[in-house]
Amino acid sequence: MKILTINSGSSSLKVALFEMRDEKRVSFLEVEKIGEDISRVLLEKETVFEGKIEDHYEALKKIEKILNEKNILKNFDQLSAVGHRVVHGGEKFKKSVIIDKKVIKDIKELSSLAPLHNPSNLKGIEAILKKAPSLTQVAVFDTAFHQTMPKKAYLYAIDYKTAQKEKIRRYGFHGTSHMHVAKEGAKILKKELKDLNLITIHLGNGASITAIKNGKSVDTSMGFTPLEGLVMGTRSGDIDPGVLLYLMEKGFEAKEIEELLNKRSGLKGLCGKNDMREIEKIKANSQTASLAFEIFCYRVKKYIGAYMAALGEVEALIFTAGIGENSLEVRERVCENLEIFGIKLDKEKNKRNETIISKKSSKVKVLVIKTDEEIEIARETKRLLLA
Ligand code: ADP
């Protein structure tokens, strides 16, 4: 069984081809700058085409042609199904679904909650519909895993009626990643996920942390939008909403505030760089970079404390994504002085980037697990196809 997964952006496509017999990722393609003068297609990170690609439909045709030329896949008729990453499923989608007209309409309606993402995700769905109308398509939502949060975690303490009317609540994001590393974590710990309490820590350009009780998300740091919570590459994370009112009073427009919080904040806002590798390199000689590093780690630490309190018993912390999987320094600083919670990092194991980086005597294990949202989307697609 061959399954294609698609992560569709406004002018980009990330496409992975899986052979589900052994869950092998056969190919990974990226199309960049769709609709611009020169678009690019990369196969396994190598450029294989440069030239104009008008839209997402043309991009898919190009991908089919490349897969054929490389003798990887004859054509899309050989696929069993396509799975799409869809960012916002609102309260409507608590699980992945097979896409039909009604689902497309619902995803469109949810665009008001995710204006940057859902319309872009729909472009991929509509392009497949045009290219291969009879192919089964599945939507896997970033928000779905967090739909198990209790009210006390997802409601904001604002006027209840206004919140209901405007659908304002914590939705949480990165759900597919948190779910994937939780499942992998359970395998490593040789336990059933439903018997585990975990804290999963996704630290990439976007960053979020989730409290998992008996295998289910019970709280997460991203909220109504992916702006809340941890310090990120260019996003602020938690901030007093009073700051926004103050800026509005001063004459800042909504667009300017949005740009400030999404693009000119986080690590970049603090020190001018959003790449953790660069920050680590220069922080010995740069006070601002050193401070950005400390603020980043301190925020993660605070959330670990909060979620330890929320969960009571915790089996393991799991670090994942670009920074979580690679930055020894971040992991070390975050876990420093957490012995009070039974968290004891083994610095040597951490330096060697082992999978279990806590000491034998550590009550709470600390794991490093590579995230893989695509395989999770492919698995969900297969599950629904066979259901
Ligand atoms: P995205 O959210 O865009 O998928 P990634 O998960 O790829 O992001 O993470 C990107 C972040 O990971 C960047 O800040 C990058 O600097 C960081 N990163 C990648 N490799 C390393 C490394 N070896 N050491 C420290 N940080 C790293």
C-alpha cells in the first residue's frame, strides 16, 4: 500500500511517499515558491527542477512526473490514498477524517480561526481533487490530539458568553508531533501509552509543551493561536495581554502588532537571531544572545514545573524537534536543578545524544525522540482507509 502525505503551505508543498507494508518513507519532495517567477522542486533536498510552477495543481503534476522519471512511482493511480496535514480542526474535528465535500466546507469555515494555514492546506486538498478525483483523501489535524483537554485547561477566564460566541479557547497545536513522540516513548519505556503520564517538549522554530495523562493530552502551551506559551524562533510566547492594549492605545495597528508578535519576537526579537545553533555559537561573546538562550530555557523549565504539578506522577520528559533533538546545551540548562521533581539528567548521555539521557536513579526518565509527523499522517490515512 502506497500513501502520499502532503503538507501544503501558501506557496509550498512538502510531499512524502510511504510504502506502508513496512512503513518505509520512499521519497521526500519539496516544492518552493509556487506562483513566483522561479519555483523549485527538491527531491531528498537536492534541486531537481527550477522554473515556473503556476499553482499547487501544477506542482503535483510536476511531482508525479519526477517520481515517474526516477522510476519511483509510475503515476498517482498507484497510490492507495493521500493524507493531508490540516492545522485547525476547531472543536469539530476530534480525530482524523476522510475528506468529502462537507469536510472541505468545514475546513473552510475554520479558516477564520487559522487564516494563515487552513486556506493553504485546502490548496493541497483541492489540487489532488483535480488531479486524481477518485483518490481517497484524509485530513489529519494539528489540533485533534488536544481535544481531550478538560475545560479547566482549555477555557480562558474571560466572559463566558463572549468566549463561546467567538470560539475563543485553547486549541493547542503540534498535536501530531506530540502524539508521535508519546507513542514512540511508550515503545521505548515498554509500556502501554494509556498507562503513561508524559511531558512532551517540541522545540523547533515553533515550540510547545504538552502534559499527557494516561496517554491523552490534558494541557498544552499553545492556545487559541500558536503564539502562546514557550519562547519561539520569532514568536513571543506568553505575554501580558495588557501589552497589546497599551500598544493599541499608542496607535499601533492590529497588523503591526501581529507582525511584532509573530515575526519580530522570540529569540529573534531578543538577540537578532532565530537559529539556536548560531545563538549557541555566539552566546559566550554576546550578552543579548546569552540572555535569549536563558529566557528560552527558563520558559521551558517553568512549564515543566507547571505540568509536573498538573500531572502529579510523570514517567518521562520527551524532547523533540530541531532544538529538542539536537541541542545538548538547551536540554542541560532546562533540566538543571529539577532534582526536586525526580529529574536527574546524565550529562554524558546527553552529550552523546543517547535516546535515554537521564541517570539510572532518575525517577522521571528523560528521552530524546525524533519527531515524524508524516509517518503519523500516513498511519492515520491507512487506518481510515481500512476502517
Ligand atoms: P520547524 O519548526 O521549522 O520544523 P525544526 O524542528 O527544524 O523547525 O527546528 C529548527 C530549530 O532547530 C532551529 O532553531 C535550529 O537552529 C535548531 N537546531 C537544529 N540543529 C541544531 C543543533 N545541532 N543544535 C542546536 N540547535 C539546532
